[in-house]
Amino acid sequence: MKQIFQIITMDLRRACSSFSFLLAVAGVWIIFYAGAKSELNAAMDVLVLFKYSIEASGVNTLYLLFCVLPYTTSFCTEWSSHYLKSVVIRIGPVKYALSKLVACALSSALAVMLGISIFILSFLARLPLVSTTAPNYKVFTRTLGGEFLQNGPHIAYFALYILLLSLAGAFWATVGLCASAYLPNKFVALFTPYIGMFALSLLTSGLPPYLQINRITRTGVNMGGTFASLLYSVFFIGILFAGIGFLFVTKIKKRVSE
């Protein structure tokens, strides 16, 4: 247990100290800022800018181009440099694969969290976080987590959606990592999540909302309350993540034996 923790810590440190991680944070901030740009002059609070960015066309897909940057290509780099087998000999394929999966997911989620947090903080000097007199305030109170806007704390409403978006970023980053194990190419690792998101969106468009991953991670689904909805979203994405993890571990074992 101590060894796997040390390996994950090392991988996570490498991911979060890289230029790619900083680029991912900046990219997420820029995407969300661009999504809210048309509302900057009319906005009465940060809430409307935040919601407008989330629901703006393209924002929920373009930010995936940046959340995959921190560590999604790590396997490709180590495979092409022949570093993979020397590491696996020491720690084993399972520990290697788990470390890469966890570091990839956490660094991606952290990049999304920081990028969106910077976006929110950049407006607080001139706008309140939530204005109860804003035109869209009552509309937002009827969305998932709306009770936080009515009863507080207001920041919990933002945290809820940031968490959902971060989970999506983490999931799709690991999809790219897994794809690169089957076809070790950095372009495959970086663009598979983007393509996969569109494909999955089309395939699940006719299913109930609680089975549509884009719906779950973007605006959430109402499962009888905020806590139940969040728990369901985490469980749903956790199941998908476990499936991706299984495929990645299995392929790493085969790669090492080749």
C-alpha cells in the first residue's frame, strides 16, 4: 500500500508541476471567459456569467481539449522512450496502470477546478457572487442545487457544478489515456476524448436523462434532491471509470508481455 501511494504521489507531482498542467488551467479559464464574454456588460452577478458559460454552445466540449493536457499522454511518452518496461519490472503492471489512471484523473480534475475557480474569482472585485435581484435568479433557484442559492451557502451551488465538470474532465482524460494504450500515439490520446464525447452523446441521446453522461456532468439530473443527484452522478461516473481502468490495466499487462 505504501509503495502504490508513493508511486501515485510521484506521478501526480510530475503531472501538476508540468507546463501542460498550467496550460490546461489557463485554457479552461479562457474557454469559460469566452463563453461568458457576451454577457459581461449586462451581468449583475457572477452567477449569471457562470451559468451562461456552462450552457453556452461549445464550452462543454472545448474545455475537454485542455483537461486532457496534464497527464493523458504519459503512457505514450514512456512507451516511445522504452521507459515503460524498466518501471513495470520494479513495481508490476497493475500498480503502474493504477498510478497512471489516478494521476491522470486527479490532475485533470484539479486543472478544471482551478481554471473555473480563477474564472469566478476574476469577477468578484466588481460583481457579487449572487444577486437575489438579478433577472435570472429565480430561474436558477429551480435548477439542481437551487436551495443553496435560496438558503446558502451560495458557494456550495458553484462547488456542485465545478465538481460535476471536474468529474467529466477526469473521466475523459482517462479515456484518452486508455486509448493510447491500444494505439500509442499522442494525437490519439488527446483527441479520442473529444471524439468519444460526441459519439457517446449521439448514442445516448434517446436514453433517459439519468443515462446520458453529458447531461449528468453538465447540468446534473434530478434524482429526488441535490444530495441524491450528486451521489448518483459520482456513482455513475465511478462505474464508467472502473470500466476504463479495467481495460487499461488489461492492456498494460499485454503490452509488458509482448
